[in-house]
Amino acid sequence: MAQLRLDYEKFKTLNTEVIVMVPNGPRMIERYIQANRVLYPILTDKGSAVAGQYFQVKHFFNFGVPSVFLVDREGKIAYVHYARTLISEPENREALAVLAGMQV
């Protein structure tokens, strides 16, 4: 999720937190965090136990790919990207435009 890292400060300026949830175990996530300069939280949901509570997320987690959630200050999910492959990333331009339109 290198793209998210590049624009992380822009997301923060828009009062948004980037949260990545992946169906991998904590050891794999820790290795990724140590190998990359990760500024945002990565939540592990091995076995998709949490994701399984949400139908739209469960479908994608069955394939073992990550999802990105952008959460506003009130805790509301403002933008979601469901990866179609292990290496696909969201277009930050679209997410930033959606978030900028939400600012009051």
C-alpha cells in the first residue's frame, strides 16, 4: 500500500485516518511494517472473523486481499477500497477528492 504512504499527510490534513485491514496474521504484517515506512495502522483479521460480520467485506476477504478504509474524525467510514488482487492499490486522487468534498 505504498500509494497511501505517499499521500498520508494529505489524508491527515482532511481529518481522515487511513486504516488497512488484511486477512494475514500478525507476523506477516509486522514484517511488512518493519520493511516499509508505514505511517498508518494495519489491522490483521486472519481468518476474516471481523470482516465476516460485513457482507460486502466478507466477499473480498474470502480471496485473501486487503481492503483500505478511510475514517473521518467521527469514526464514520468515508471511503473504502476493496482490492481485487494482492498488489492492487486505491487511486489516491479519487479518495482525496471524495474527502475534500466532505469538508465543511
